[in-house]
Amino acid sequence: MYEVADLELEGSEVADWVTEVVQVESPVHVQEVSRRITRAASIKRTGSRIRAAIESGCDKAARQGRVRRSGEFLWRPDMQEAPLRDRSRLPDASKKLEFIAPEEIAAAIERVVADSFGIDKSEIPAAVLRLLLGFRRTTERAQELVTEVLDGMVAEGRLTEEGDQVSLKG
């Protein structure tokens, strides 16, 4: 189950808050970090000044080695592999495939392929979305994102594709 950070903002700076969220939710999208901080501060609207302050906090935490940044995702510096987490109970605003690190999508793909002992490529996106988000339906954009990660895994040799069937390597 996906655990959401519960922040208390007293006596700290933005980089500390960023680090606290990342410690609980790694890997986590920068936008989700922003959502946690603004919610804790009871801020209803995230304007450009607040976004810039949070982005600056993310950069500072990364420079200090408290978080590791990979694109739009922040990781604990010691974390090497993405955990596979069920987000089905998160609010709808947080249930976007774009907020899930590609490494976690890859872990979900591996689980789906392993559990099925090989699977038709067209069935993988829907199965991954059920596993990560509890979704019953798959949008075109979500299918594209999962397929992009899947194709990368095949190209890296992590998965084997024969015809329409995908299976684990070896």
C-alpha cells in the first residue's frame, strides 16, 4: 500500500520538508511533494512563488545529498530499486500514471509477466494499471506510457518478446 507523508511544518525549511516526504514516499513525483507541502501549510492555490520555493527546496535537498533526483522524481539516496505500491486508495488527483516512476512501472510489468508465466503484450497495460492504481479501464495515454517502459525493458533484454507474447528473460 502506498504510504503518504504526514508533515508538520514547524521550525523547518522547504528542503527539510522535501526530504521528509521523500523519506516516506520515495520515489515520488515533484508535483506530489508539492501537494504534500501545500496541504500541510493549508495552502489552497499553488502559485508561481510557491512552486518556485518548492522547486528550490528540491534542488537544495538534492545538492546536499539528502535526495536523489531523476527527472521529475525524487528518491532516497540509498534506494536502488522502486517498490511496487498499490495506489488504489489515494485521492484521484494522485492517481495518475505520470506520477509513478518508470522504475516502479517496470517492477509492475515484471510482476504481471512473471505471475502470468508470459502474457499477450496487449494485456499488459491494463494489468499494470490494476496492480498500481486499481483502475479497471485503460486510457490511451496510460497504454502508451506502459508500452514505452515495456519496450525499453525488451530492448534492454530484461524481457523477451516472441510474436505477441512477452515473458521473463531466461
